[in-house]
Amino acid sequence: MMTALQLSGTGERPQHASGREVRLLAQFSGKSPDVISDKAVQASCLHRHNLEGLAPASLRISDRAIRVFSPHVLPRDWHTLTRMRAPSAHRLPAVLRVEEVRRLRAAATPLHNPVAFPTVSRLGLRLQEALSLQGSDLDGPRLQVHVHRGQGATDRAVPLPADTRALLRPSWQTPRHTTWLFPATGRDQRQSPTAISPMSRSSVQGACRTATHRAGITTMGVAIPPLRHAYATHRLEAGVKPRRLQRSLGHTQLETTMISLHLTHPGPEDAYERLNALRPGLLP
């Protein structure tokens, strides 16, 4: 199955997610996937939806994984696949106020998180993009950050504020690690110089939830993504044009940026016109 996913160009994280869904299907039925019946597949899908209460996005991952497994890995006569439809949900992301972002940064511990959080909130990076940063990606004289292989395997340049450059300077000038700005620190917080990988997503997300609780922020669903949405909203309020924000955020479509900015929820055919009507003069 991993081979089929790699040949189709699927990313590493979706590969592991799809493999996990097939393992859960086998565990639920108590049988090897090559002998699972169509009724067992149907019962598993209903169990995931009704009893486990998976979110629509998780249900779509499960649906896609089973559809890849059946025809491309181990052909099975599962008629349930022709009726499966994962529900869709369109939710606006949480956006923190400037004061809340400052409180979140102040409450972040241990030492490396007060640097990682501002890097996400001031550069508008996705979490994996921030964790994969290397010292060679920072162009101090030009005040730019080169983001390698963002979403869609696309590179882009992001403006580097002077205060963020000063915050990151010790991370690339000290011999703490020869590659990553945010290496894995280990449980004792002392393994940074010899780390073989950057910090894990789960550790940073867990630290963000802890900092959210300490800061008394009650915004629903606060984690690393709202820092990115706050970056876009605050830069729009500062007068930056949405087209420029679109390039900085690495979005391929303007309506994706509009959702992050809580402006509207248009269709792709009139995104430009609706945004121009809401914010006259901001579009080039």
C-alpha cells in the first residue's frame, strides 16, 4: 500500500494516515484484510462515524484510504465503496488578537518554544515549515526566509522582520546544531547538538496547548494554525495587500487566503470581485 501511495505522489504524512486506517479496519473486523467481507467494511465505517464520532476531515481520510487499498493494493468486491460519502464541513479558523498572541508567547516553555512560536506567528509559516528551517534558509541582509518544499512541494520567500531576525540569530550563530534551527531536544532538554531530527510536531502542539491554558486563552481550537491565521489578519490590518499575503502564506488560490482572513466564503469564480468589494483599493 505504501508503494502505491508513493507512486501516486502522496506525501509522507498522508501515507502513514492511510496505512493506519487500513490497520484499524483489520483490527475492527478481527481478520486479515484479504478476507474482510463487504458487511465488515460497512460496519467499520458506521462504527467510525456513529460511535467514535470522527470529524469530517478524519472520515475523508478513512474513506480515501480504503478506496486506495481496495482497487490498487488488494482488489476486493466491496460494494460499500460505491455508496460511501464522507461529509464536508467548512469552518472558519480561529484568529487570535494581538494581545492574545503576546500572552501565548510569554506563557510558552521550555526555552526553545518561545522562539518557535514567534517564528510561526511572525512569518506565517505552517508548523512543519517552521520546524524544517535551517540556518542557511535565513537571508539576513535581504531580510528574507527561504521556505523549502512547502505545501505542494513549492518553495517561496517570506519577509523576515528585524525583530524576528534578532530572535533567531542565536539559533544559527551558536554551534548548538549544524543543520536545524529547532532540533529535537530530548526529554532532558540537552540533546540538541546531537539530534538527528527537528522537533516533533506533537511536542510543539502539546506545548502550545499548555501555553494556551496558562495564558487563559479560551478561543476554541487554539494550536499552532491560529498563529498563522493571526499573522495574515494582523498584516491585512496593517495595510498589506491580500495578493501579497497569498504569496507569503503559500496559498495557490486567493479564496483560501480569504477564508484565513475571515473576509468571506466565496466560490472560485468570483473571489477577486467579492474581496475587492469588501476591501476597495487593497487588490492590485
